[in-house]
Amino acid sequence: MRLNTKHLLTIRDLSPDEVRGLVARAAELKAGWPAGNRPRPLTDKVVALIFEKASTRTRVSFEVGVAQLGGRTIFMTNRDSQLGRSEPLKDTARVLSRYVDALVVRTFGQEVLTELTNYGSIPVVNALTDRYHPCQVLSDLLTVSEVKGRLEGLTYCWLGDGNNMAHSWLEAAAKLGLSLRLACPEGFQPDPGILAHARAQGAEVLLTDDPRQAIAGADVVNTDVWASMGQEDDADRRRRLFGGYTLDAKLLSLAAKDAMVLHCLPAHRGEEIAEEVLEGPQAQVWRQAENRLHMQKAILEALVG
Ligand code: CP
Ligand code: NVA
């Protein structure tokens, strides 16, 4: 499939049909690989990964995904490139556009990505910013569709920090008209603009500070770390303020009986999620992590292939 957007900076860049199309294509690529159906649309293409934050899943799934599609990757950080010595992004964007076919970028500010798209001439993919994590939520939609057989008509719950993941879930809810209930402590709620946009687009969004209200009867229960990358210094304070938000067996018992649990990982056992839930029968986190690979391939094929 082709997309109408050149870049994937946020789920907002996609149409509802494109979101569904990426989920369907990722499922197809997943089923096709073991059957020997292995398209190589990235043959002769090189993708640069620029990561200014740590990563296990996103980095490896993109690197393996590019390789499986027939291309090559170059991994860069600000420590080993001139980015760390203040070479301007706008210069980096113009130079890299002359060598490689796409940029996959993990960074702090969303404006870094905008700057790269303004000055570069190649597709830019958001591999996580402080504001959004679109590739993760797209692949989480694949995981939900595999487990539940559908995306619509379910109740989604978000517990904890109103962070980049919560924002991308709000955007997915806006695209697909999903019902999403978020429980976030006062002061850790999602960006009001993103929330208002999701509601205006037809998402049914409930925002509360009561985890029990948000999880009651939910089909898909999502949580994430309380202190994201870059917020390590605030972790102790957050641990105190997020008391009561731990997804443990007692809290999960309020969800639908067959509710599935998602966590994008890495998880902090005993903080946002209890060991018994992460290792329990309702957790789909390993499938979720695997699906990153299949979704990255669908995204790259559509933008770069
Ligand atoms: N879920 C996720 O993005 O994991 P990494 O930080 O390991 O890439
Ligand atoms: N919200 C987390 C997600 C990690 C994949 C972070 O930004 O650190």
C-alpha cells in the first residue's frame, strides 16, 4: 500500500483507512514470512536510524525489518555523530537526504522531526518523541485486532501517565472513533489540545483520576512507565503520586473477564504493573513486542518501498 503522507510523525498524518490498511498489511507480512512470501521492496535502499534516547524494541525491530525487506540500516546517535557537537539539524537533514532513503528518528522534541522534514527531502518516521509514539500504537492496534478480532466496539483503558503513548492512543481513538478511558493523576493528564482534538474527531474519551472507574468493564487495558525517558530525575516524586495506579490482579479484576493487557515495555514490575499481571494469562506483551517488527515493515514498505 501507499500512503498519502510522505512522513509518519503522528497518527494524525494518516487517514482512518490508512490506519486500518497498515494493520492489515502488517498482519499479511507476519503471516507471509514463515510461508516464504518475503517481498523485498527496500532492495538497494538505506535507512538511517538516529536515536537520541535508549531503545531495545524499536531499534531492533526497525533494523531487522529493513533487513527483511531487502535494505540496509545505519545506526547513529548524537554521541557518535556531529549532531552531538551542535551541527544544526537543518544541515544534517540536507546532507543525509543525499545519502539515504529515509530517517527513523527517536528524540525529545517533536519539533526536531518537523525541522528534519522541512530541510530534508526523504521520509521521516517518528520512532518516539516526548509527545508521541505512533509506531508503537499502530502495532498495538495489530495486537488488539489479532486477540479480539476487531478494533471497533471495544472499550480501551489507559492507566497512569498522560504521556507520549497516551497521546498516540488518543490519536488512534480519534481516527477510528474508539472509546478510550484514561485514568491519570492530577498534573499528569494528557495534553488538553490532543484530548480536545480526539473528542472533536468523534472519539469517546473519558478522563478521570480514578483507575477503578477507567478500568471497569474495559476490554483492552494499557499502562506504561510512570517516568518516561528524560524524566528519570522525577521518578521518586512520581512513585509517590501514582500510588493506587499499579495494575495488579485486584485492579484488573474490575475489567472485562477476557480483558487483554498491553504494556509497550520496558516494564517496571511493582510500579505501574504487578508481576502477577505482567506474567499472567491476560498479558499480551510478548505478542505486542513481536508485532513491532511486522508493523515497522508495513510502515517502511508504504513510505520507502
Ligand atoms: N516500546 C518501545 O518503544 O521499546 P524500546 O524503548 O525498547 O524501543
Ligand atoms: N513512555 C515511555 C515509552 C517507552 C517505550 C518513554 O517515553 O520512555
